[in-house]
Amino acid sequence: MNTFFIACDAIVVAKRNDNNGFIFQGPECVIESSLRQELPFMSSADARQKAEDHYYAALDLMADGKLEEAVAAYRESLAVDPSFTECMHGLARALQDLQRYDEAIAVAQRITELDPDDVLARTSLSVLYQKKGMIPEAEAEGAKARVLGWKQQLKKS
């Protein structure tokens, strides 16, 4: 049976390979690695730790200006934990810095699917749409971000 989930910036299909691991296929990638082969045997805590390790490596790479390598590390993290929204934010930013706006938009949209109340994701979408010249979409996402921010402030009061 195929499993659908987000890895990086696209919906990906995971299939078992002959070595009892997985092959991940998506619109722009086919990935097979020993890391993914370990996943069925990892506890959720171990998987989360591995995802965080890749995430922190990606942050270091971003700080060093190694954006392409950071993107790869973010993607490795998301391959382990496809719901790691903090990592998705980093990936979207790295893609934005690389001017790969369509990919960044796809990642930010995925964040809003996982967490519709994520103000930063809505703000990121607004910025990304603006960079692409999609002004009505940018304004709409900016408005959503403001409303969500207000709602969150009211909850704290």
C-alpha cells in the first residue's frame, strides 16, 4: 500500500523496495536512502531526534550561507518527520532566499494545511506572493495573518 505525506515541498509516494526499505517518489525527486530504511524500526522519539538533528544542521548551513545544502538538510528532516512545521518554515525561507518562490509557496501552503492558525505561514505566503507579483493573493494572505494574530492576542487576554 502507498502512503502519501509531505516531504520537502511536494506530496511524495513511499513504496517498499527490495531491501525492506523505502523508495520515495515525487514530482521532482526519487529518493532512496538508508535513513529512510531505518524509519519503520525507529521509535517516534528516535525519529523526532533524527529530524531535529537534520533541522539544526540545516540552520547551521543557512547561517553559513550554504542554502542548497540547507535545503537538502531540511528535506532530510522532513523525510523523517513530515509534520515538522518548524522545519518547513526553514525550508520555505531557504527556498525564498534562492528565489525558488513556487517551491517555497508549496511548503508554506502545506504548513497552513497542517496548522491553519499558523500566522508565520500566512505571512510567508503573503511575502512570497508579493515577490511573484501576485498582489491580490498577497493581500489576502496578509489579511488572514492579521486576523489570526488578533485572535491569538484575544485568547491571551
